[in-house]
Amino acid sequence: MPSQVQHDLLPTRTHDEGARQDYYMEIRRHLAVNVAGGNRAVYSNIVKPAFLRSHGREPKDRSEVRTEMTRQGYYQMYSAMQRHTQEMTWDSVIDSVERDLPRLTAQAKQKMANAKGTLTLDPAFKAPGYLTFYDIHLQPGGYHTTLADDDVASGALYDRATYMYSMGNLGPKTDYFGSSLLAHFKARFPHITPKRILDMGCTIGHSTLPWKEAFPEAEVYGIDVGESVLRYAHARAETMGVPVHFSQQNAERTNFADGFFDVVLSHIMMHETSTPAVPRIFAESRRVLREGGVMMHLDNPRLVGLPPFDAFLAEWEVHNNNEKFGGTYREMDIVVEAENVGFVKGKATLEYVALVVPARIMNYSTKGIQFPCLVGEK
Ligand SMILES: C[S@@+](CC[C@H](N)C(=O)[O-])C[C@H]1O[C@@H](n2cnc3c(N)ncnc32)[C@H](O)[C@@H]1O
């Protein structure tokens, strides 16, 4: 597996910090490779036969599977280890961020002083409640917390920790969601050379940068809710020589003019929003698209159609990792939601995007996994 690219904004690691971080990434890999599969054996050999005996049928949905599996010692051990590893991933990176913060802050200032891209923050901005009422996926402070005027801490924490979370499966720059969606876009819409691209929920720009690299003439915009993550995104993009325009905005209602963009995207954002937010974001995507423009919202695998046991395992994050909306979004009929906000029937489709480099290990998931993407043509 390639190492993470050590750019100037990434927190450095002392020997001990590195050892601890590597340990938690290895535990994570061990759980995915050697432990997660045992849950299936527990289900097939113990839980399902017992359920059949007592109910005269198999569990009908993931909720019934969960009720039974959460009583099993094996699953309890697996789940507790997963949760602990997630907590310790953040915890182990916080040490590096706190130690390295003066250097990171100075680096960010220097990069921003000579920037080709821009950063627009809104001091009056209020992040939506679905992102602030708990620490989403257990990240201390979530995406929105800002500790100081020139803060980059949340962004630095996110950069290292998401590499660990993905076990390096998203590449040395954690950008495979971006490059994979880009490859799908190029194959689907070879006739479009976008002049303006919007990436909603860009966090620190991991997935945004491949779009600017692929279309250097285009103006590429990234929006998110957090001041610290956006400042980090801006400085990181400048460090990598890929200028992007970042701004603090809610994807439900932005300040871009009607028809401003050729392409509007999101990578793994939608499942962290809410039921009322989804149609608003689709409507906003449509509003800011020009006629003939394209919307693409890529997200985690659907739960609909999965066998109950697989759906149960696939929604571990919903119950244990503060991603409460993750289950609902992955069941919503998002094509109908898109049609409801004005996408013409047949012009909104659910498509499947393969990672450019297939993940060798995904958490409790299958090889060759494909990521569903709502594609809408205006
Ligand atoms: C899992 S992260 C996405 C990561 C990023 N797109 C990538 O591919 O690396 C989800 C992001 O969506 C942002 N987000 C969620 N709802 C949003 C909204 N209504 N407006 C703007 N950003 C939002 C969160 O703040 C968070 O940074």
C-alpha cells in the first residue's frame, strides 16, 4: 500500500505518534480482514437457525438481524473493537496535530499569502443542526469546530485520520473518490468540457483537486460548513499547486447565480445530511446548473436490495459511529427526489461508480464494491 503523501500541511509524526497511528490502522485492517467475516459465520450457524426454530422463518430485515446479533458475544467484541479503533484513530492523530500546530498554522499563512485560489469565510455562518448536534463519525468537534482565528486543526486532523480510516484504500492523497467520479463523468459525458465546477461538502478538498487537475482551465469551487477545514483545504490546495475557490456555504442554499455551473458534484456528503436537506440540495444543484449541465452525487452503497444480514453489517456506522442519517439516505428513492425538484423523468438516474484503484479491503464489505451516484442532467 502506498504511504500517504507528506505535503507541507500534513501533521508530522514523531516516532511514538507514528507507531501508535500505525497500530490503530493495523487493528482496523485486522478487524476488516480477519474478524468481520466471523460475524457471518455466527449469523449463519447460530443466529439464523435459532431464529428459524423460534419464528418459523428467517429474519426479514436488518432490524431483526440487529436485535439478534447484538446479543452475540462475537459481534459485541467486534463492534466494541471497531468503535474503540475509531475513537483511538482520532485520539492518536490529535497528539500530532497539537504538537505540530504552530508549524501548520505558519505554513497555512504562508501558502495563503501567495495563493492563486481563494478562501471566502462567512463570520455569520451557522452550520446546519444535523452536523452540529453530535460529533459526526466521532471526530472530536466535528467538521464545524474552529478553535482560533487562523485555525487549521480540524482540517489537519481530518487529513491524517481519514487516510487511517480508509486504510490507505483511497490512495496516497485520499482522492480516489474524486478521481473515480471524474473517470465516470468523462466516460458518460465526453462532450462536456466544464468551465465551472462546484464540489459540495468538499471538507479539505481531497476529492476536489482531481477535478481541477483534469480541467486546469476550469474554475473549480468547493463549499463546506467548517472554517477550519476550509482554511486547511485552501492552504493544502495551494501547497499542491492546484488552485481552487473555497467558500463557507450551506449546500441547501448557496450564493451562486442561477445557471453558473456546468457540473455540480458531491462525494460522500449526502448521507451526512437529513431528510429535509436532501431535496433542498438537489433543488439547489439544479438551480445553479446551466441548461445541459450535470449533477453527480456519489455516496455509500445502497442498503435497498441487500440481504438482511449484509444490510445490518453495512449500517454499523449508523448505530455506532454517529452517522444517524446514513441508513435513511441509503434507502431513499433519490431518483424520485430528484424528479420532484424538477429533473425530467429519464434525466435523473442512479449509476454505479467503481474506484479507479479497487480497494483491497473495505470495512466489512465485498471486493469490487461500486459506489452509487445520482446523476441528473438539466
Ligand atoms: C464525508 S465528508 C465529505 C468528504 C469529501 N467530499 C471528500 O470526498 O473527501 C462530508 C462533508 O460534507 C459536508 N456537508 C454536509 N452537509 C453540508 C451542507 N449542507 N452544506 C455544505 N457542506 C455540507 C460536511 O461538513 C463534511 O465536510
